[in-house]
Amino acid sequence: MISYTPFWKTLQMKNISQYQLIKECGISTGQLSRMRSNQNISTHTINMLCSILDCKVEDILEYTSEVKEQDKADTP
């Protein structure tokens, strides 16, 4: 499962608001909404975000095995 948790942390660390991404950088509200829901976004968008934020891909997203996530959910 792809998670965009690192992205939100990177935004905070770089002191950049979602408003700035939308108005100044051309990132769509739809893309940000998809990221909030951990849905798929394009590699083009990931590339744009890395360029805007001057960061690495791992500062935008992380991969977690769905099996591991399911194991956590099954643990009482």
C-alpha cells in the first residue's frame, strides 16, 4: 500500500501550505484529495512535487506491504 504520510510531513517541514501548492505551483485540488485518501497519483505529479519541494521520492510517499497492514488489523 502506498502512503503519502511523508508528503504531509515534508510540507510542514518546508513550511509550504496546500494553498501555495494549488495557487502558486499548479497542483490540482483533486491530486491533493487523492493523496489524502492514499489513492493513486501519476509519476508526473510525484516528479512535480519532488521538484517543487526539492526533495526525494521517499519524502513524498512510502510503501508498506498490505500483508503487514492486514496482520496489524488482525492482532487484538
